[in-house]
Amino acid sequence: MIRHLISLMLSLIFILGITGCASTAPNGEDIVTMPASQDAVGRKEIDRLEKDLERLGKGREKLQDQIREMEDKLTDLRRELYDAGTRIRDIKYASDDIIQEKEKIQKDIDRLDEEAAGITASIYALAGAAPAATETEQARPAKKPAGGNEETSSQAISLVATGNRLLAAGDTGGAEKAFRTAANLAPGLLSARLGIAACLFAKGEFGPARALVEAALEEDDSIPQGLALHGLLEWNDGNLRDAERSLSRAVKGDPGNAQYHNYYGIVLHDRGKERSAIRELEKAVELSPNAPDYHYNLAVVLAGAKSPDLDRAREVYQKALRLGSEADSELEAVLNAP
């Protein structure tokens, strides 16, 4: 009997040693101790989950780096788009100049043909018959215009495009040199003379600039570049009504030119036409979304309106700063006023 009890106790002890045992805490509650093998399994699972978490963190950082790279590429593409828009505008102006030059040359050809026809008729009248061309004259190729007019015009137009890029970049001296060289090569090229006028205006030489602009408008009173410059000259002299009239025609003549909408918006703002001014400045921003000056001007008009839209003005101003516009403490005081 005693041996049997001892054997039973040993069996219980053996079982408890395998499956875990309960002990009693000082407060009388049982404390369950997990087997060593189960604790090891839990630790391994925790380690595995921690490694997974670390792997996910690294993956997230990699994706964030990719997002930053994409944002940088997007910024570069937007800049390229802005530059492409400038080049397209230059090409358009150059194309218009070629068409004008071609029309003038054709008029000269028609005039020469008429003169030649008159001379030929006189010769026929005097000689009584038309002279037959010799075989050599029939085979001789037609002569090109003296001085290579076609090549010269192409060079002049290319110089005008270069001048426009230099002027946009703030190199007034280099731009003026390019425009003057183009004007010397092709005196009839209006865009070259108007380019010189733009440089003179930028330097504050308003009298000579006005003379060139008015002379160009006498030849073509609908050329948008000339009308825009005339509007700026009138605005500078305080003639806001005439400035508005000229810039309105410039915008209608070249509705895709953001710069003209910007100038027109400024003049309308000075005339107290707030809604029209905001509309024109919004159009300028729409056409050239990466031009900081257009955003800044729109923010100024929005903040200074009789019923100011300060929330939108702040948004537009912040965009102007991100694009490179200089901070304006006075405007910020208005935007941040309680």
C-alpha cells in the first residue's frame, strides 16, 4: 500500500514536470509557469515578427525615396514644359515674321514682274518682234536674289529668337546686341526692331523705345508685340486708358501669350477693374504655371481687392515663393493680419 502511494506520487511529479505546475502566490492565487519549450517558441515568433517589421520599415523608406525622386523629376519636367512654351512662342513669332517677310518679298517680285512686262512690251514695240532665247539662256539656271535674302532672313529670325531668350533671362545687353544684328541683316523684320524697343524700355530709355514702337505700328498696327509695348509705354506715362486699349488688342491678337495677360491684368488693376484684373492674371498663371511673377501679382490683387480673398491669396503667394519669388514683408503683413 505504501509502495503503491509512493509510485502514484512519483507519477504525479513526473506528469507535473512535463506539463507545467502551479504554485501559490503570497495572496493565495495560483501562478502558472509556462514550459520552457513553449516560451522558446514564443520568442522565436516575436523575433520573426520584429524582423518583418524592420523589413517593412526599410521598404517604406525605399518607397519614400522613390516618391522624392519622382517629385524632383516632376519639377524638372515642369521647368522643361515652361521652357518649351517659351520656345514655342519664339517659333510662333519667328513664323509670323517669315510670313510677313515672304509677303513683302512677293510684293517686290510682283512689282518687278510688272516693270519687266512693261519693258518687254516697249522692246516688242520698238523691235517689232520678240527675240528668241538662245539655247544657252534656256539652259541657264535662274539666279538667286543678290545677297542671299532667304539665308539672311533665316539668320535674322534666329537672332531674334536668341534675343528673346536672353531678354527673358535678364541679359538686356546681350539681347539688344542680337536684335540689332538681326535688324541690320533684315531691316524689314519688325520683331527685331520691337526687340530693340523692349530692351530700351527695360533700360529706362522710353523716348527711343516709343519711336521704334510707333514706327513699327505704322507699318502694322495689329502686331501684338508692338501693341503690348505701346501699352507698357502708355502705362509708364500714366495714360491708363490708352494702355488698356493697346493691351486689350495685344491679348486678342495673341491670346496664348501669358506675358500680355499679365501686363493687361496690372493695368486693369490700376484702373480699379478688380474682377477683370483677376481674370487676366489667372489666365497668365494658367498659361505659365511656373512663372513666379504671375503668381505674385495675382496674390497682390487678391489681397488688395475691396472684398479680399485672403485664403486664396496666401495659397498663390506660397506658390510664388516656391517658384523662386522674393518674399514681400508688406504683403505678408496683410496676409497674416488677424
